[in-house]
Amino acid sequence: MLDAPPDGRRGNEPGPQAPRMALLVTLGVLGGHTLVTVLNVLGEEPGAARLALLTVSLAALLPLQFACSTRRPHTWPVRVRVLTLCAQAVVTYLPLAWLGMPWGAMTGLLGGSVLLVVPGRLRWPLFALVTGAIVPIVVTLAGAGVTLYSLGVTLLFSLIIYGVSSLSGLVAELRETRRELAGMAVIQERLRVASDLHDLLSYSLSAIVLKSELGHRLIPSAPGRARSEVAAVLGIAGEALADVTLVATGYCDMSLAAEAESARSVLADAGIETVTELDCGPLPKELDTVLAIVLREAVTNALRHSKAEHCAIAAVREGGTVTLRIRNDGVRETGPDTVGGGGSGLGNLATRVRDVGGDLAGRPTDDGWFEVLAHAPVEPVRGPEAGEDTDGAGDRTDGAGAEEHEPAALHWAVRMARGMLIAVLVGYVLIVLINAAGGAASGLELLGFLGCFAVVVALQFLHSLRRPRTWPARTRVLTLVLQALATYAPLLWLGAPWGSMAGFFAGSLLITTAGTLRLWLYGAAVGVVAPLAVVAGVSVYDVVYLTDSSLVAGLVLYGFTVLYRLVIALHEARGALARLAVDRERLLVERELHEVLGSSLSTITMKCALVHRLLPGAPGPAQDELTTVLDLSRQSLADVRLVARGYRARPGAQETPEHRRSHDADPGASLSEERPFTLQHEDAAI
């Protein structure tokens, strides 16, 4: 099992087992800590009354602690939280009067509950008060000699309880945030689709309608020229079909120069005299695409909303800035599309231009013309509202936009998990040093023990803070063998097991190996402590204590390490999950657009090809076919607007099974239906 996949997915994936694993670790830690307390009380040979009091105290304390550790107490009403902490404080401190110091370790549970239950800054002063209260109690019951040790144990177990409990909740919160990020990415993708539908396909279909009308009028008098117009419609229809795919996939590269030439041709067919002046030189792909879309939308507005007779298109570069100016003499009423409001038309364009660090405005001028003016830096930069990872038009969404909106708390969560793991490691190191250092008979033995323990600790930090399952099998075996030798070698001169001697090694076995093998190795590493202690002649009490403390230490180190890695894995999976949601959305969009527009555009293309063959020899049938093309073009243009409104009206809508029904009744209806992004999709992404 040491040859598990290097990505560590076997037995360590951040899937649905994470909360269950956290619960098991929490129960194991609580059980081990409780067993140590019971052993401490039994070690003083209590009478029946004290045993009864111990049983009652545990029966009262453990349910309260379990609730605080597993039920998200920060969501409880304030009164419930206050009563819970007060009750736990009573059953923690009151038994000290009869059970004495052996019960003192249970104050660590109360400290952990304070951190879990009390919100905000108040928790830390209250935590200091609760844990600090152990000092006068210890001085009264056992003297000042063990005060520092008791305080350290209390702080360590408070941190352990808080860590295993809060990190399991943190994993759940991170999973929920992942789903929210996926939903945000889908919303951004739908808004992008709505924008592209309006800005790209509306222009193409408007041009098809315009040229088809012109060809229809020309057939009786000038069939040769009408044939040329139909040929142009064929080209535009092919471009529109390509635009359908571009809208669905999010990749869209356009050229300002090519768009200016197309605009000049379309405007000329509409009887609008056009002057173009492009003096901006080659532009970066992203900026070139954005300005081309601005030009296309401005021309579309001139065709649809004005009675222009003249139009001027100019693009100049001055220093590091490009200015695009589109003017026409068909002034219309100022509306929501004028200067970036309303969410469509020039509003979409203003957002696109801001995304590359520029600005856009559309307004009537003093000379009676209407002007669209865009400024943008030659080297595009992200505007304050830009969030996407853009390619081409600056509007391609791949999930990165959602990532940039991710709360800073998620980054803090990773730091908190790492900090708590290190704190627990350091705490165990200090406790082992205090417990085991007294077993050395001479300074040389002490130095030997410290050297071996330094190797154990260094390897433990390496196993916990790195990803040993990605290492070659030989490297993992070598580090484990070295840690085993450093763990058991001090027995040669100490003569008895030291502290939680096998806890570090047992934790490393769980962290480094995979599958059921690690459980057997973990059991063997802990189980060997008991016979070694028996051979050394220690008491039964000490045999159980050493075994239990090693078991709990290994479980705690493993639990904190795995939870830390789960937090990292979920944090790193933010982009994968968002991309999965966006890719799924694009497949649905592509299907919808092909259902809504693909058939119409294909029919337009075929009929235009037929008209092209009929002219100039059969003008009558050609005119009939072109009439059909006109009807289809107008219907397709209406469909595009309907679909765009459907996406923009409910960008957070999702899909239901009924989504697969026909679009014949309402081509835009499916866009407002349910589309569940399930937990299974999230797990697949992670």
C-alpha cells in the first residue's frame, strides 16, 4: 500500500467522508482523554463514593462536550450557549473538590468549549480566564511544583478539542462555499452569454435582414446585383453559425479592421454614407476584439434605432491609448443604452471596455450627431469590476472570476489549520520532554534521548506539513524506518517506555501509508508499548496510561494533519469546481443555441444558396425563396433577443428535467428553468 497513487487520493480525498472522519477523530480524542482521567482517578484507589461521583460527573460532562464539539454551537441562541457553558463549568470545577487533581485534566474540555461556543473577541479573554483558573486550583491541591505542567496540559487539550471540532465545521463551510463559487461562475457565464448574444448575433441577423430586404427589392429590376447581395447574405449566415459556437464556448477573437470593412458594406447597403479612418496600427488580440465588438454594436444601433444618412468611423492611437469614435447623424432619444445602463447595448459595451481598463460613453453631440466614444490602453488592464480570466473579448469566464470574489477567510482558514497543527505538535513535544527527561540517569543519557527525540520530531513535522504519499515508496520507507529507530532506541538506556513514545511514530504511519495497512501498522506501533512496559516492570496503571497516551497522540496528530490537508485541498479546488460548473453550463448553452438558432440559420444558408443559383435566370422563384429567408431572419432575430432576455432576467436559474422539452413554443423558456449543481458534481470537480 505504500505504492498508492502519488496524488494521495486513496484514503485522503476531500470527499463526503471528511465530516465523518472529523467526527471519528473527535470521538477518539474525547474517549482517550476521558480514559486518561479515569486512570488518574483510579490510580488513587478511590472508594465507592468517589467512583460514583466520577461516573455522575462524566455522565453530565461528556454529553455537553459532545454537543459543543459536533453541533455547531456558534449557531445556537445566546441563552442556550450561556446555559451550556455555565452547566459545563459547574460539572468541570465542582468535582475537583472531591476527585482532586486527577480530575483537573477535564478543564481542557471546558477551554475548548469556550473557544467553540463564544464568538468574536470575547472568546479569548474568557478562554484565558477559564484555563487560568486551573493555576490556583493546582497550587491549592498539589502545590506550585506542577503548576506549569498542569497549565500546559490544559492549554494543549483545549486547543486539541477546539481544533478537531472547529476544523470539521470549517471543512463543511468550505464545501458550501465551493458550491456558492460554482453558482457565481455559472451566473457570470450566463450574463456573458446574454451579452454575446446581443452584441454578436444581433448584428449578424440584422445584417441578414437588411441585405435580404435589399436583394428582395432588387430582384425585379437588377437580378445580377441581387445575386451579389444574396452571396453576401450567405457569408454573413456562415459567420452567424460560427458565432453560435463562439457564444457557447466563450472564445471569440475579432478584428477591428475586418469589422470596419464589414460595417462599411452593411451601412452602404442601408443607404448610409460611411467614412472610415483607422490609424491605430496592430492591436493586442484582447483589445482588438473589444473594440471590434464596440464597433459592431454601434453600427447595429445605427441600423436599428436611427434614421442616419451619414456615419463616420475613426480609430487613432495617441501614446499608449487607443480612441475609437463612431458617429452618425440619426440622433435618437437618449435611453438606457446610451451610457452604460440597462444591462444591454451600450451598457454591455461599457462593461467590456472597463474590463480592459478603458471607458465608453454614448451621447448626442452639439452638431446634431450621435457619438459613441471609447478610450482604452493599448496594454489592457483589469478594471475594478473585472473578475474573469479573459481571452479574446475580455468576457470569457472559466471560473477564475468566482475565485477572485472568494472571501479572504478562506485563505485565513488554511493559515489557521497550519498554525493549529504546529501548535499541537509543539505542545506534545513539550509534554514528552517534561515527562521523559526525568527518566535519564545521567547527562549523557539525556543527550542521547534528546538527539533521538529531535529526529522523531523533525520527521513528524516533515510528514505532517508535506505530502509524503507523493514521495517515492523508498523515501517513505526510509523515513519511517528512521523514525522507528529514533523512537525505540532510547529504551536501550532509559530502560522503560518514555511518555507518548509511540504516538509520533503511529501518527506518521497513518499519515504516510494508505488503506487498511495503515490501521494494522498503527495498532502494531501502539500495541508494542504494552509488552515493552511490562518487560520494564512498570505498573499496570502505567502500562495502560502509556498505551492510551500513545494511541491518543497518534490519532490527534493524524487528525490534525488530514484536516489541514482537507482544508488545503478544498481551497485549491476552487478553480476546478468553478470550471466544471462553467463547462457544464456551456454544453447546455450550445445545445440551446443550436436548437433555437442552428436550424434557422442552416435553413437561411440553404435557401440563400438556392436563390443564388436561381438568379438571374428565375427571378420569380428566387424572390419567393428570399421572402422565406426574410421571415426566418426576422424570427431568428426575435429569438436571439428572447434568449438573451431569458439569460439576463434569471442568471442564477437552474435546470430541471423538463428543460429537455422542445423549444418550439417558446425558444427562451428553457433558460429560466432549474439546473441543479449537485454534491456529486462538486465531488467530481474536487
